[in-house]
Amino acid sequence: MSRLILIVFIFSTTIIFSQDSFFADGNRAFSEGKYEQAIENYKKVEQRDLGGFGLYSNMARSYAMLRQDAMSILFFEKALKLKPNDIATKKDLMHIRKRNPDLDIGLEKFWASKIWAYITGIFSSDLWAIFSLFLLSILCIYIVLNKS
């Protein structure tokens, strides 16, 4: 049993160190201006589901340097989902969108979702909870009074 644990430990540390080396190689390639090579290394890390804020922002910056604005916007938005208040990433994303405004065309919301957003925005969630409890109590009283 101890041999099995030792073997699993050795292989798991090897895999972890290889992920770190791909990320470090990507950072080194980025600093040397080899953006395609950096993206390849970052993709190897992402394929192993080890994506994080640093990985996505580095991939976005690499794509931005290659003038691949659509991919850059995609990875900036992925990074902002993980760390929504990062000011530098927001500024970089705004710069890319200003550079290529055609990529920032959003779809118009469906009419039913507009109505739903309007109705749910009338009250806070606490007031909606109180309102639903009030209606539930009225329904219970109505049922009790009509049974007799």
C-alpha cells in the first residue's frame, strides 16, 4: 500500500511541475516577444483545466500583441469572470474594444427577457419574498374559509 502511495505521489508531483513549467515557458516566451509560442504553452496549461486569472489574462495579452482581437476579448472576459474588479484587465479590454469596435456588437435582448428584467427589478428580492408570503397566506385563508 505504501508503494502505491509513493508511486501516485511521484507521478502527481511530476504532472504539477510540468504545468508550472508550461506556464513559466509561456511567460518567458511572452517576455521575449514570441507570442505564438507563449500561446501554445498557455494552451497546454488550459487543456489540463488549470485555467486561472493569470493564465487567461496572459493569453489575452498574447493574442492582443498578435492583433487577434476577437481571441483577446474572449480571454480578457474569461479573466474578468474570475476577477471582476481588476482595473488593469478592464483597461486592456477597453483598449482592444476601442481598437476594433466591430467586435463589440452585442445581441439585442429578447423581448420577454426585457419584460422579465423590468418586472423583477421593480422590488428588491426581500420585498418579493414578503409579497409572495403575503399572497401565500391569503391563499391559505381562502382555502380554509371555502372548505366550511
